[in-house]
Amino acid sequence: MRALVGMAVSASGGIDMSIDRAEQYGCTTMQTFVSSPMIWKVKGLGKEEAAAFKEKANEKGISPTVIHMPYLPNFASPDKTIYEKSKEALRLNIERCNEIGIDYLVLHLGSDMGKGKEYGISRVIDAVSEYVDGMEGKLLLENQSGSANSVGSDLNDLRSIYEGIGSKKAGYCIDTCHAFAAGYDIRKKEVVQDMMKAIDFDQVHVIHVNDSKFDLGMKRDRHEKLGVGYIGIVGFKTFLGFREIKSKALILETPTDRAGDESVEEVSKLRGLVTER
């Protein structure tokens, strides 16, 4: 089985450069942004740039390809302006993904800002349902860390959102740091098994493999290098020991040096855990 191991890489210099960086780091899959993650504006793509991305991904065997939505959108927001801007950002990101043949678009769901869980869930369902069927690949709902008023940290709530959207174009992305922060002790086999019962794991297409700077259940979304944080190498051996998990696209979002040496090491370390017997 070909291990689908990769990391979040920069698209600086052009979206096709993300493929070059992924290959440099030893990735077989990758994730990037179509524009800066900290701005609302979504950069347009020229035909040559889009064609270069698709050609390089095919030539270098980088598949599946993943785009992450920027961090500013809040699909659970009660603020009308933010809500509408969030939906427009989703529409534009879907448009860009379709232009370059992206397999998966991952989005954070946001915060209900104190309006209550049911309100937030309903708000996310309405926003995503409006655009999800325009995605040629799949739109993936990411679990959250459980910080105040966040929507989707409980996998049962995440399932409710997925079922409420009711589209074959929707799926899941599971982040290990977020799950751990929200109280799921993925270092324990029985907890991982319970997680796989909470949601349909056939619809989990991407897993963000991030260690945690903070201990279990502290609701702090702070990624750490693989094996250095509170989940640890032993914890990841348990989590990645399941066939249903190691077969997914496994993406690192951990902090590494700009030169790339640590990125190569991180990808190699993850591949070793996945292929270890």
C-alpha cells in the first residue's frame, strides 16, 4: 500500500511551487492555501499557473491534493457581514480548487459567538449547503479543539453537520491535535475505536497529524512536532496502528524550519510510523 504522507507547504511564488516543495520534502500528498490564510481576498489564478499545478502534481505523483480554507471565515457567525463574507470566501475557494483539480478542500467551521451550539450547527449547515455541490472534489469538515463557542469539536456534532448538509460532496478531515485538545485521548485504542463509531470513517479523507503543545482536554489548538508533544510517538503508534487510519491522506501541519531540513525529517518520521509493522 502506497503511504499517503505529506505536509502543509507554502504556495509562495505561485501555486505550482507548492508541488515542488512537496516533492522536495518527500511527500506523496500535500496541502496548501490558494491565497494568504490571514486575508479575505482570494487571489485569482492565470491559466498557465493552473495548468502548471496540474501538470506538476501528475508528473511528480502528488495525490491527493488538499487546499485549506483561510482562517478568517466563520460559518457559524451570527454577524451577518462576517457570515456573508465567509460564504463568499468559500465560493471563491471552491472556484479556485476546481480550476486546478484539487481533490479536497478543508474548512474550519467557526464559532457561534455565544448563540448556542444548535444555532451554530444550523448556521454552518446552511452556509456549506449553499455551495458544496459546486465542488468538483470533496469539501471536508474539520473537527475543532473545543475552545469557547467553537462548533464541531464533538464528533457527534460534526456528524450532525455532515448529515444536515446531506451531500455526497461533503466529508471529514480529522485533526489529531484538535481531537486531543477537545478531550479525545487518541493514545488509547478504545478511544480511537469510539471515534470511528461516532462518524462514518469511510467519509474521512484527510487526517492532520499534529502533536499537541498542551495536555489532554485543555482546548488549546497549538501544534507540536511529531512525537515532541503530549500525544507522543507511542500515542501516534496507537492511533496510526489502525488500517482505517493509515490508509488516509496524512498531512502534517507542524512547525518546521524555513530551510526545509526539518520538513524532510518530519515527513520521513511519519512515513516510518505508517509503514512500521
